[in-house]
Amino acid sequence: MRLTSGDTSRHIVLFEYQPSRSSEHPKRFLESFKGYLHTDGYAGYHALPGITVIGCWVHMRRKFENVVKAAGSDAPDSSAREAIRRLGALFHLEDLWQNLTPAERHEKRLKEGEPLAEAFFAWLETLRVLPKMPMGEAISYALGQRRWLMNVYLDGRTELSNNRAENAVRPFAVGRKNWLFCDSVKGAKASAIVYSIIETAKANGLKPFEYLKFLFETVPNTTTGKLDDLLPWGQAVPECCRMPAIKEDKRSA
């Protein structure tokens, strides 16, 4: 599943079915793309030509959270809890900067965020934990992903987490267990197309049901040259398809 940057005005969510996790699939799909790519820790993305991979700090933090959960709530403070605290400071800064322009955010990150991130990895390297222990595996994962995790500080448009993609793919991952036709290649491909339309509509502030209804009624009578007007940001999309604007609560001002 792919989706566009959160800083773009036109959001696109694209699901694609492939029979395996081979690195050849993203290489083919992204062969003409140059730029930043947010991913989880899957190594298949790391050697794509012309692409700078941005690792997901949430995936990495989850490793330490699992260590704390395994230890139980009654366990004393540990290195895993300290790791979560340090990472929490980085995410807190990102919350403070979310309304800044990309250029302003980049400047803040270089001044405040990057030093904390470097200090976090330097601290991890001082810990002496057996590599086969859960904490040792969490440390190994974090240090192994360091190169790609630190790439978030290259540009203010990048994000510390891959959560937007995770949230977009979750309904599809949950629903396919209950759907009748996802156990065939054709069914999986058809589902990917429909979900691409649905999630793209949601990402652009449209009501999925109303937008699909509009497409089903309009596309058969539309010429190829006018199809762009039917895209979620197109001029032909009626107002009934749009989500109501969220009114700002003046009491919080």
C-alpha cells in the first residue's frame, strides 16, 4: 500500500496486490519515483535506486513497549522504560511542530530533535544486554535501523512514523478475513482497487458511500477526457460527497 505525503494538497492512497514480498515488486512500482519513501523496517525497500528510505520510529518504539509489557506492570523501572521515555520526548517535539511549515519544522528538528535522537542511539550503545533477550533484540533492531530512522531529519516534510499508512491499511487487513473473494488473485486485486478509491476519498474529505455512488452513476456517461474532473479533488464532485467542515471550538481559543 502506498500513499502520498501528508503535506500535499491532494492525497492518494493506492493498494496493490502482489503474490510475494519480493523486493522486485516495489522496485518495479517505484522505478520512476525519486525522493523520500516512508516504510517499516522491511529490507526490500532499502536498496531501491534514487530513493531515500525514512524509517518508522513507532515500529522501533513498539519493540521496547513489548519488553515492558512482557515484564508486567509490577516490574521496576528498566532500560526499556527509559528508552520509551526518551522516544516520547522526540514525539512530543513533533506534536509541538505539527502546524509549522516544512522549512520551519526542519530547522527545529536540526536544532532540537536531531541531537536528542543521536543521544538516544549513543545511550543504547552503552547498554550491555544479552542479544537473545527481548531487550537485546529491541536494541539490535533500533541500532540496525538507525541509518534509515535518522533520515527523518533530512527534510521537514518527512514524518517520524508510518502511522498514516498503517491506519489506511488496517480496515483492509481486518476486513479481508471476513470477505468472500479475497482468497483468489482476482478477488484480491479487485478489493485493492475498490479500497484505493475508498481510502483516497476519505483522505480528501469525501464520504466514501456518496462518492462511490456518484462514480457509478457518472463514469458510464463520461468521456475519457473528463475523467480527471471525477477525481476526489475534481470540479465535478458534488457537495453531497464532501464531509461537513469541522467547526473550530472557540471556547478553546
